[in-house]
Amino acid sequence: MPKLLHTRDGIFLGEITLEEGDWLIGRHPDCDIRVVDDTVSGRHALVSARSSAYMEGLLDVHVEDQGSTNGTLVNGRKITHHMLKHGEVVKIGGHDFTLIDEAIRAFEPTTVILPGND
């Protein structure tokens, strides 16, 4: 099951286990993941986990900026919507959320064999 590791300045703050559903991240008290930080909008970003259309038993995890003032970054790039992969880091204000998905880590990369000039 995928999870988000929440850190700030390299300090571990928590772990969020992702089951199928949605998690709103922001400063507002009604957010599922509340982040008390002036650089984070009230309703900053939405993380969604849905059954994968391609791999039975796995979840696809998406992050979508909710029109935040300072934006949502994935691996240092500003996004509006992004499907997360294992190891990618979502930056919201001064906070980092790293996706860890042990089920995906178990798969080895596919070897691509291209026709050569023999």
C-alpha cells in the first residue's frame, strides 16, 4: 500500500498510508492533512488514490494543485496535476511529501531490445 512520508527540513513529521480515496492538504482546519505553515494555502493540494487501470491490486496516486498561492512542486517542478511515481517528492510550502510504494518497487524495469546492426 502506498504511503506519503511527511518531512520538513529533513525532519520526519509523519507517515500517511494511502488507501483508495482523497486527501486535501492545507492550512484550513477541515483539511485531511493539516499543515501549519504560512507558505501553505488553506486548501493547497489534493492527493487522490484510485485503483490502477493497468495493474490489478495497485493504486495510482495523483496530486493536483488547488489554485494555491505558492504552487505545488513535484521533484522541483511546478505542476497543476501529476501522477506520482515511487520516490517522487511533492513540495508544499516548506514541507515535503515523498511517495513510497513498496508494491511498485518490487517490479524490475523492463529491458527494451532494439533491432541492431548485426
